[in-house]
Amino acid sequence: MSRYVDGFVVPVPTDKLDEYRALAELAGSIWKEYGALEYVECVADDVQSGKVTSFPQSVKLEEGETVVFSWIVYESREQRDEINKKVMADPRLAGMAPDSVPFDGKRMFWGGFKTFVEL
């Protein structure tokens, strides 16, 4: 079964991880409510800077920050597009305006991916 995945990498100030977790738990519950199959947020544990590129370099990680790697799984790209429209219109996420989230959204990156191999 082929699925669709949105992936995210975010620099989060370490002292705001609890605030980020609360926002992620709210957002995740809303994504799941609208039909996402999985919602996962992972905090860096064994992530080193590379010589050319790495997770820390990708978000221009600053002192006092950590990397959060996240993904959301959907049945299809079409389902993802429908769910995301509903999520973005949900008033419970009004606090996700770029100037009110507990991370620097300018250094966040994301994208949608078609599954290629599933075992």
C-alpha cells in the first residue's frame, strides 16, 4: 500500500521544548482527528554536525537549540491536501501564527513525499 508523508525539520530552543511539545500534541491530535494515519515528533538524540551537511546545519542550529524531526502519514497525496486544508482552517491552531510559535519558522523546512519503499 503506497502512502504519502509530510516531513519537517525544526530548530527548537531547548528551553522551549515543553511549550513545543504542548503545541505538537495539540496539532497532532487535530491532524489525526481529520484523518492522518500517523503524527510523529522526534527530538535529536544522536545528531552530529557534518562536514558538508547535517540536520544541525540544515536549520542553522544555534547554541541552546535542538533539532526536531517530524512526519505525518496519510493514505494519499489527495487525502493529505484535504486534511491540511481542514487543519489550517481549524481555530484551535490559531496560536500557530509565525510570530507566536516556540521556534524560528524561517529556519524550518518541510516537504511532501511519495513512498518509494515500504517493508
